[in-house]
Amino acid sequence: MNIRAVKIEDAADMNRLRTMDGVRENILGMISERVTDTEAFIRNLSSNDHMLVAEIDGSVVGGVVLMISKMPRESRTAGLGIMVHADHQRQGVGRALMAAVLDLADNWLMLKRVELSVFVDNNPAVALYQSMGFVVEGTKKFAAIRNGVYMDEYLMARYRM
Ligand SMILES: CC(C)(COP(=O)(O)OP(=O)(O)OC[C@H]1O[C@@H](n2cnc3c(N)ncnc32)[C@H](O)[C@@H]1OP(=O)(O)O)[C@@H](O)C(=O)NCCC(=O)NCCS
């Protein structure tokens, strides 16, 4: 597995990941998302946005993004999102992506706080985050729609002092 910065040529693979069953439900994805939407997202990443992908045999099987807040007084805080191809889950891809992006956050950006939201029943993701030092700070009630239900989300964060 190779972990590297995202490229514009990854848009089709990333779009497939975002919209596939087993990923879309838990990342606020929509079946209608177009490759051009993903291309625009990649193109619009700024120098304060850090996106890495995991590649196996030339195909992108996972991605993680760390986005530093644009508010000057939150400049040591970043939001994080992650996804792994449904056929490649539970093979260590997610942990490798998290380790790479948290090394960036800790040692190359020296962020104080990395935060994320996760559906309260997304046990694999919650377990991964907890194992990497994230704690649950609170619950957002009725935070987002998933398949006909308003779902609660945990707000989780990891601090480095
Ligand atoms: C959550 C996700 C990123 C984990 O990636 P992954 O590559 O499957 O995870 P890994 O194989 O690296 O496993 C890392 C840890 O995650 C946890 N985990 C992963 N799959 C799990 C499962 N099915 N049940 C319980 N824990 C699980 C475990 O703590 C695991 O560590 P362990 O293998 O030492 O027990 C992946 O399942 C995914 O993309 N899910 C769909 C999208 C999503 O939910 N994104 C996060 C939105 S907040």
C-alpha cells in the first residue's frame, strides 16, 4: 500500500468510493454526486487542506482529509474525514491513513486539536478514532439524515498539548 497526496486524476476513484454502498451512508455522501463534484473538491483544496490517499495496485482504496479552520483564532484546529473502499475495509487501510495524517497534524503542523463528527452507531469508525486518542465530547441530536432517519452524531476530538 502506498500513501500519497491526492491528485486530480484520482477524482473518478474517489467519486466511486464516496458513492458506494458501505461508505456513502456514513460520510454524508449522495448517490447523485458527480465526478466533476469530486474534481472541483480536489482542485479547491488550499494549502491549509491536506488530503492523502491509499493506493493498492494503482487503484485508490481510501482517502483522508484534514482541513485547518479558516478562522485565524482557530488556526491550530482542523477537521478530519476518512473513508475506505467497502472491499478493503478491516485490512489496516484506515489505521494507516489515520497514522499518516495524524503525523502530519502532530509533527509538521503542530495542531492542538483535530475534530470530527461520526454517527453514534458507526462502531468501526468510533473504535478506530478512540484507539488513536480521540474522545467523545458530546452528541449532536438529529444531526443528519441517513436512509429515512434523523441520526445523532458524536463530536469527537483529539488534543496535543
Ligand atoms: C471506519 C473506516 C474508515 C475504518 O477503516 P478500515 O480500513 O476498515 O479500518 P482498519 O482495518 O484500519 O481497522 C482499524 C481499527 O478500526 C476498528 N474497526 C475497523 N473495522 C471494524 C469493525 N468492523 N468492527 C469493529 N471495529 C472495527 C478497529 O478498532 C480496528 O483496529 P483493530 O484491527 O486493531 O481491531 C472504514 O470502515 C470506512 O471507511 N467506513 C465507511 C466510511 C466511514 O464510516 N467513514 C468514517 C466516517 S466518520
